[in-house]
Amino acid sequence: MIGNRSRKGMAASTAVIAVIIIGILVLQASLGPSASGAGAASRTSSSSTTSSTSKTSSSSTTSTTSTTSSSSTTTSTSSTGPISQFAPILVGPLQPYSATYDPSNKLVYIAEANSPYFNNLEGITAINGSDWTKTFPTCPGAENGPQSIAFDPANNYLYVTCVYPGNVAVFNPATGSLVTTVTAGSSPWNLAYDPASQDMYVSNYASNSVSVISSSTNNVVATLTQIEQPTFIVYSPANSDLYVVNSAYPYGITVVNGVTNAVISTIQGEAGNLIYDPANQGVYASVVAFVSGTQTAEVYAINTSDQVAATIVVSGIGFPATDSGGSLVFDSGNNNVFVGTDPGTTGPNVVTEISSSTNKVIGSVNIPADCIQGGCYDLTDLTYDSANQDIYISGPGQYVYIVSSSLSVIQTIPLTIIASSSTSDFPAFSIFDPANNEVFVLCDNYAEIVIPLSS
């Protein structure tokens, strides 16, 4: 497979950045104020086929393999009509990496990799022609770019991981100012908020640890160690536990008690992404396994007792290799989980629906492969749109596929790629903005496009 994103962003050369910036300025000048209004919308509809010491004890996992059933691919029309593609929004010359929604001011905030900035977008402003509300420096120093961003509803602050300095920037969006920086571990990666303790958990990829930051003091109150290259973290409000992916051998999912910050157990398996399911109060993990020497894509259904209640085999050989995750998404419309798998060397990509009540596969839909020179591009992200109850699939290639909760490909949208010095402008991440009922699709090198729900 060909990954759409590198594991860690590499610094762009000065010459390349200069070329991109010049291109952006020229493009902005040529667009003019009318270019991003309704007349500029391109509507495309095509049907498509601690330092507290922790003890790690390994828990036994009882797994039940579920039967995989696959449904045929169908096409239909969304009840909201075709989704419109509006003029691309230029945020900056480098790579947007992750995003979060701030309900206090109803803005979407985007963290840019390889850049000492993160930016906020207001959907309406973007559609009316403005690029971004403002750009705020949060990771001082060149090439210390943000990796992940999370909103803390207890203090209404944003927490941003600054990879190379090894700290977390705390930003107040109400005042547009940096509150403080908190020293974490080496290469802080992902963030998860625990509303019960009001703490922010930070996975430190290069120092094999997790830092726990109190949102009331913005100090590190605990450090969990012996977690191998931790990446993704998810919090379960059902049992107040946190689940941390160990991305290096011997792999596993470390379970942490959110009250005591003690490690409870480690679930074995080479996990990638995690998601909490509020319908059955379980956690789902994408896992790559080798069955009789064959690489297999599986999903663990983890119950509130931190046991693997079911091992669900899905189509494909693995999951999207992206740092923003995105291979799993919960559909609040039908209370099921959707998972995306990569195509290997021939394709296609597959999106599978899993029942939250039975932990069995309901069906799947194929997403066309984009293969060149003996490899295929992965789909990179799944996002749920609660307004129209559809799933937005970023990629493979320069496309967004919209799939209904009944596993029908409703629409295929070729993205309007802005010409720049880079030819690898693929969708890398997406986020739903509930204030404006829009989906932001973030592409390499800039925030690429806004897809509103209205036809």
C-alpha cells in the first residue's frame, strides 16, 4: 500500500515553502471576493460502483470470532440532495494535521504539522470567502509544528502537542493568547480528555510514556511508563478507564484507571486506532493479526470489564496508516460502528459496518482502489455527519466518497486540487462542524476544501 501521510512530518525546504507561499498569494489575488460565493461552488454528483509507579499485568482475552457477511455495493441518492463542493480554503503552505471542534465559540481549530502555527476556521466565513479567522503561534521555534489538538470543556482551553520541544501548549481561544506550555515527554503525540478527573492525557511516542496534565493547574500530576511508543488514546465514560495503543513490540492496548492513574492491564494485539461506542459502552480497536501466516484485519470489541468480548474479522489486510487515526467511526443514527480497511496491492478499499448490539458484521461496501506502480493508496479517514447521517470517506486518491448508513455509495466527489509545487495533495483528515453542518476535508499542505450539507 502507499500511505497518504508520513509517520512524522519532515521539514520542508526553504525554497519549496517560498514557492508554495508565492503560489498561494497569486491564487488569492486571482480568486477575488466573488470566487468563493455560491457561484464558485462546484457541485459534483456521480454514482460509483506515573511518576507514580505502575504495574502492568496482562489480562487474558476471551474472544469470539464473528461471522463476516458482505453486502453488495449499491448506489442511491441522499435525502439532502447532492453535496456541494465549495472553493478551497487556503490555510497555510504546510500540512494540516488534526482538528477539533470548540463548542464554546463554535469554531473548528486545525493543527498544522511542520509549522509553528495552528489555525481556526469558521465554516460560514470560509464559505463567504475568508480564508481563516486568525493564525496563532503555539509551538515556538522553527519546525516544532503541532501534532494533535484537543478541547477541554472544564476551562475552555485548547491543548496542542508540540512534537519536537516535547511540550504541550495551552491556548485560550477566547483571548487568542498562549496560557502556558507544559513539559511532557519526548514527541508528545495524541491527546485524550477525561471529563471525570478533568485531566488531559498525552501519549509521548519517543519516551514510551503517558503524561497526565491537570486542567485546573496545568501541571503534570502523573507519568505512566513502560508503554511502547504510545499513539492513540481513548477515554471510556462507562468505566472511567483510558485505553492507550502501544505501537511497538510487544504491542498491545494498555488500560489505565482514570481515577488512580494506575495501569490495570494490557490487552494483547497489534492495534492501530480506537473508538468509544456510547451505544454499548464498549471500546473498539482496529487490530492487524496474522492467521496461518496471512495478514488479517480484525476489530476487537472491548467491554467495560476490559475484556475482548469479540474478535471481528473484516475484509482487507490492514487499516489506514495515518497519524490522525480515522479507521473507525461511530454512527449515532443507527448506533453501529463503521471501519475502513486498506486495499493491499490490488484493492479495493472496504468500509464495513459492525452491529453494536451483536458485534457482528452487517455488511460492507467497496470503495474503488487508486493504484499506481504496483501499490494502492489507502483511504485515510472516516467522518460521521450527524446532520444527514452519512459517512464521509477521505480517499483513496483525490476523492471523497459519501456512504449512507445503509452501505450505499451516495456520491463521489473529485476534490478541486489547488496547483502548487506539490503533486501529492491527498485528503488526510476530516472533521464535522455541527454549528454549520459542514465537513472540512484537510489535504496535505493546506486546508483543502469545505463540503456543506445543503445542495
